[in-house]
Amino acid sequence: MSICIKVEKLTKKYKNTLVLDNLDWTICQGDVIGLLGKNGAGKSTLLNAILNVHPADSGTVTLFDTDNKNMTSALKARIGYVAQINDELPWLSVKELISFKKQFYRHWNTKKVDELLNRWQIDTAKLTSELSVGQGQRVQIILALAPEPDLIIFDEPAAALDPAGRREFLKELVNIATDEHKTIIFSTHITSDLERVANKVAILHQGKIRRFEALDTLKEQSTLSLEDIFLEETA
């Protein structure tokens, strides 16, 4: 199976705090990975460093065999990203925001966008600044999925969603995960969400990926629940 992401010796500090410590991680095409870590463990820092949103201090990251510092517009179009904090243009309506984003992509699944807008009951006439936190999160998810990217990265995607919204989001992830060519990484602290979708689990603790294994293998190796394994690894 081909490599989608290769992280080598990634290090990141904030002031005097070491967040990522010489971290190595290899992700194959088709992996659906749940990234577990306590609050403040550096999950967002790692995902931002992989995408070069906030560059690491040292180390290298390659995405589809390309250094993340040299990504072309064509490569960026293959990547969908939902940040933990909604920073979309607040003065645009949802409809205007979708039209604005669409022009940057050669491929855009309008049918999928309309389906999700309708299913998730989003009023496209509203300004993005008028949306609830959960609705804003849904819009970000739709924008990330619309170009049908090969790699999709979600940073705590369900954190702002109510239980019904979380179920709908996970249902959509399951649909995407059936395509073996799609690679998904989603950070979370909700182990039950991860168990419904992921085929692999990565546990981030003290700046390193402490465990990275197939979910089935992890369960077979231990009598503990996934949540207990996580707590044990991060104690």
C-alpha cells in the first residue's frame, strides 16, 4: 500500500514547552485513523504541522511524496481540512461562502453539498457569523468534503456537535471510509466515536506517537476497553 503521509523527526516548541518531540509517523493510503490524546497533548499542533499551517521547528513531512513546504495548488486540492476553530469569512452568507470556495477547485460535488445542507438543515441565507457553533462546524465539514479530496483531516470534528449531529457526521465518515483510496485522520478524545469509524488508532502522548496499531489488533492484545488502554498509555 502506498504511503500518503510520512513524518520524520518532527519537533515543535511553544516558548519553553516541548509539544512534539522528534516524532515519526507513517500513514498509508486508505487508512482511517483516530488520533487520541489528552487535552493539550498536541493533536492540533501535529495536524497543523503536517499541513504546514503552523510549521514545525525541525523535521520533515511529505504528503503524497511531496515536501509539505512545496505543495502545489493541485496537491492542496487533494486535501480537505476542518480546523478546531471556525475561521471562515464572517461577512459572507453560507451560500456566498460556498460559491467563493468552489472557484478554487477544479472538481466540486455540488450534489453532495446540496444533500448535506438539506440533511443538516443549514440555512444558506444566514451569515456564517450568525450560525451556531455546531452549524458552523457542519459548514466547515461540507466545505472540506465538497472537492472529494484524497486526504481528509479533521481536528476534533464532533466537539461542537450535539449527539444527533455527531451521529450524522460519523455516518458520513463511514460512507467515505468505504473508499479504499481515501485517507482520513480525525483527532478526538471520544473513544466511542473512534471505534465506530477508524481502522487504526494513534495515541499521542508527551510529544510522540506512543501506539499506532490496527484497532482490531489493539483489542485482541488486551482485555481492556479502548478507553482504558488510552488512559493507561497516557498515565
